[in-house]
Amino acid sequence: MTDMSSIQKACKNYEQDLVLHYYGESSPEERERIQAHLQGCPSCSRFLDELRTVLPLTVKADEPPESFWESYSRELRQRLMTAREKNAWWEGIFSFLRPWAVPTLATAVVLILAVTLTLTRGTWHTRDLPPKEEALLEVLPIAENLEFYTSMDFLDSLDLLEDMGGADSGSA
Amino acid sequence: MGTGRPEELGDETLVTLAQKGEHKAFEELVERYKQKAYRIAFDFTRDREEAKDLSQEAFLRAFTHLNGFDQRASFYTWFYRILVNLCLDYRRRGQRVSWQPFEEHDGKTAEKNEIANPGPSPDREAMSGEISRKIGAALNSLPPKQRTAFVLKNHEGLSIREIAKIMQTAEGTVKTHIHRAVLALRQSLAELV
Ligand SMILES: [Zn+2]
């Protein structure tokens, strides 16, 4: 059972500095200021001692044997080869869909839509936009997706650090 | 690879060569970073198989999206960011099915687990296993950004500046994350002092 009263408190305005000091992240001036404070403050000294005791415990050591690393590389080479083969296949598709091809694709989609609508409903209303422009709006997200697959930085779309940022407030 | 042996080339050159389709160049990047990548994944998962799978997956993602990497950041900054995202995603997925939070800092969860898993007599090994479990749970209960900053500092010894680049945030924010993580862990693990 954790006894909350046993937790050593540091002076509030030194707490973060002491944590950074523990990690060797304080400037020479800060270090001097902290050292001077520690000499006259038993609470902060005990706080720093506690960090020295607890924080190394949080690291779990793991030294896999040499055989682990051999199979690691072998497996990964295999996975990379599979990825290369898949990539080559996608590249074949995308080389056909270069930027210049997008308007062509759009026109093709418009024609297909027009023909389909004409055949199924018998009418084709242009409203305010000419058919080609109207269909381009539909096609645009597809074009953006092509760009996404060919040149995106993976992290722009899978930025969990940001997605999960809300959780931070919980322990602030 | 005309310009020299892969192991003598800098990351930047290897990335450029790999982007041109030189398989050996990417394999050299793998050899260069596989142990660090594995260790970071292990910091998050504390499980050998999961760490292997996640770090390999990070290399695969890096390989697949290498052409989108413009080298404005260093390769390892970009790669570690992919890796950390995967580790956090793993944790999020894991939480849904099996994650047991070490909540309230009052030992209730720990007590419950002890009842559920009475185990063998409390010899030294069982005790150290229990401590390791508590530490793992305490780390798991940290918010993702705090945990990331903490692990990269405390376990990997990266500088605040490097961590800020990986997390794409200000150095002051990284300091705050580390500070909060340390305070939360001290509370969770006070009984170990
Ligand atoms: Zn003090």
C-alpha cells in the first residue's frame, strides 16, 4: 500500500530543475544555483536521492542473444522483400496515374457518369457547373489520395502523439 | 553502390541511395539502427516478441514511405517518430483488451491482481517479478506524451533537444512532460523507495 505521506516533496520552484539536473540537462549556471540550494535544503536533497533510487528501477534490462539478432535481420530482409514486390506492383499502377492523367481520368469519370445517368434516368441536368467541373470536385479527393499513397509522410496521417494529446490533462 | 562500402557511408547518403532503389543501402540503415529500435520498442512493451515485431514494422513503414522523406530531419529522428507512433498505437490497442491500469495510486489494483494470481510462495524471484509488473503498470498509466518523453530520456538517454525533434514539439514542453512523468512515477512507486 502506497503511503502518500512518505513521498518526499521538493520546493515547488526547484522541482523541475531538480528532475532536469538529475538527467544532466541543466546549464552550468543552473547547476551552481541548484547545488547552492541543495546545501541548505534537506527536502530537495532527499527528493534528489529518491530520484536516484526510483528512476533506475524503471528500466527493464534486456540483452537478447546473438541468435536473436541473426533471425531478426533474416526475418526483416524477408519482410522487406515482400514489401518491395508489393511496391513494384503499386508503382506500376501509379505510373499510369501521373498528375497529367488526373484530368483525363476526371473526364473519363464524367463520361461514364453521364452515360450511366443518361441510360438509367434519361436526363442530365448541368445546373450551374458544366459537367466536367462538377465531376472534378468528385474526383479531387481521389487525386489527393493518390498523392497520399505516393508521397505522404506516414506520420502526417498517423500522428498519435497529437491524437492522444487530450490524455495529458489527466495527470497534470 | 559505387561510392564506398555501405557501413562507411553517412545516413544521409544511405537514404538517398535507398531512395534510388539500392537495397543494400536500406539494409545498412537497418543494421545501424535495429538494436536501438528494438530497445525503444522494448521500453514501451517490455516484451521481447512484441518489441521485435514493432521495431521490424517501423523499418517496413520507413522503407515504404522513404520516398516521402525529404531529409529535412535526420533519418533517425524521422524513423524514431514512426517507431514511437507504432509503440503508442500498440499500447492503445493493448489497453482495449488487456491493459490493467495501476490507478488511484492506492494499491487497489495491485491487491486485486495478487488475489487473482496467488502464485508460488513469495521468494525473491516472484518478488522481483511483482516489482517489475508494478513498474510496467506505472509506466503504462502515464499519458502517451509523458511516457514517450520519459522513456526517450530515462531509458535511452537522448537529449531534450533530440526528443523535442522526434516529438515535434518545443523543448520546454518536453521538460514539462518529463517532470510530470517523474512525479507520477514517484507516487506510483513510492513503496519501492
Ligand atoms: Zn528546496
